[in-house]
Amino acid sequence: MTEDQKHLLSQLKPGQHFTVQKVNAKGEIRRRLVDIGFLKEEKGVVIREALFCDPIEVEIKNTKVSLRRSEAEMINIKVMEQ
């Protein structure tokens, strides 16, 4: 994958780095994601995924967070090569 490709956070595999582009959620879930650190241009990495691929663990702003795939589908990201 190249640095320019845009995806949803839910599409990434463990070890892939990303930059947040936009949070496409509304209401309480949007506020929660923004409070956690999913802000535009914030960098993060997918650490691991559970046995059946849900939830995923993400590190963002030096904090590890578990997200359901349904929540991760609300976050537009740009894949970064490492």
C-alpha cells in the first residue's frame, strides 16, 4: 500500500500505521472517539486484533484503545508505510 491510499480504520491489519483523516460519526460516539484522540492528522498503529477480528487494539497518542470494527468503520484514515 502506498502512503496516498485512503481507507477505513477497520480495514487495517496489525502492524499497519495510519494517520486519521476524518471521524464520520455523530453524537456521543463521535465525542468519545475525539476524546480518545482520533483527531485529524493524529498518527497511530494497529497493535492486534481479537481471535475473530473484533475488536481491534489501536495505539494513538501513546494510549492503547480497543475498538469494535463497527466503530473503526467510522474513521477515515491514510495508510502510512513504515
